[in-house]
Amino acid sequence: MEYLNLNKAIARLIILQRVELQSFWIRKLRKIFGRYIFTNFFSRFFIAETKINQKYYSRMNEEYKNLNNTINFDGKKILSIGPGMCGLELIINTRSKNTFFTIIEKNYVSKKIVYGWDIQNKEGYNDLNLLKVFLENNGMKNNYEIYDFDNDDLPLKKFDYVLSLYSLDYHYDFSFYQEYLKKVCTENTKIIFDTIRPEYFNKIFKNVQVLFSQEKKIHSSKRIICDNFLVG
Ligand SMILES: C[S@@+](CC[C@H](N)C(=O)[O-])C[C@H]1O[C@@H](n2cnc3c(N)ncnc32)[C@H](O)[C@@H]1O
């Protein structure tokens, strides 16, 4: 699989979730007309889904390669927090055996997407019905479950890995999930996420390791892997 099976509606969600995949012209239109018109008009009609498909697959493949050095996904239970359209999870699914994915996401698209820190965690850029269709059309069957962060009781079971790329502590505070994660992590669970404040997590976890740094003009971050919550 070098491409994913997607349609225009899914490609639109992808460029809202992964702003770096927006073309030069789409970014220009966003700047000229503002984020409201971009989110509700241009992102619906002026998108080239084939190009987005290629770029998304290739980005997710890079993400997979970055993680694959550290993680063996075979037979693991993975909790994905804010995985967007789950391109990474789909690639993991094709390259590993007996992996189970628990997905927690938002089930709405904000009228005016804000890409910075979201104090109240009100921003969402997903549609869980479309996500389900996308997963099934790309080879996931019976090995995933989806939870709506705002409306569902989150599952209380143990996970081997928690993955949250550019979501938890990148757009909204870790504290939204802290107590929940304490309940679903064992001493062997590894939590991987992107943050601009890795040192802060030395107070929260026994072990914190930086996997790599992402230098961007506005929002430079580090991807960290943590385990074992400190008591207190
Ligand atoms: C910048 S996108 C990143 C998507 C994906 N992880 C990726 O790397 O392409 C952030 C995602 O977090 C989701 N999100 C926001 N708040 C959330 C929450 N409290 N729980 C789960 N997902 C959330 C958004 O809907 C969005 O899909």
C-alpha cells in the first residue's frame, strides 16, 4: 500500500489536522481570507485529494519509521489519543501482527480552526463516522474501537503504548488526560507524545526520554517517550 483509499471529505479533514500538507495556494488563501472562510469553504472545494493522499501517506510513513526504531508493535494494545485520520495506525496495522487500536478523538470540526494552544480544549477536527469508513476501507477490521472524547465513557483497560502525535500537550494540556492515563497505564506502558516543555514531565514520570526534536518557526517541539507515573 503506497496510497490510502480516501475521498474529498477525508482529504479535507487531513489538511485541517496536518497543516504542513496544505499546498502553497491553500495556505495563501487561508492567509488572505482568514481561517473561518478557509475552514468552511476553501478546505471543502479547493483541494487536490490525490496530492494530499501522496503527501499524507509519505508523512505517516516517516512517522512510522521514526517510531519503528524504538517500538515493536506486534501483539500490542495501543491507545491513540487524537490520531486524526489514523494514517499512522493504518501503516502500523499493515506492518504488524495482532495489534489492537483504541482510538479517542473529537467528533466535530471547529468552525474556525485554531492551531495554537487550546486552553479549554474546545477545538476538534474530526468526524468519527468518516474515520470508521476510512479505517475499514484501508484494511482495519475488528481490531479497533473508537471513542468520542466528549460523549463516551473512556475504556478502563490496560495498554502497552499510548500514542499522541501533535495532539496531547501540543494543542491542549496533558492534565486533560493525566488522571485517566494513570488508570490505564501499567509500569510497562510507554507514552509517546509531542510537547514544547519536555522538562515539565520529569515531575510527572520516573522516566522521560527525548526521541527527537521538531524545529518549526512557531511551535518547536520534542517527541518524548515516558513511563511510570510518579506518585503524588
Ligand atoms: C493536529 S491534529 C493531529 C492529528 C494526528 N495525530 C496527526 O499527527 O496527524 C490534533 C488532533 O487532536 C484531536 N483532539 C483534540 N482534542 C482532543 C482530545 N481531548 N482527545 C482526543 N483528540 C483530540 C483533534 O480532533 C485532531 O484530530
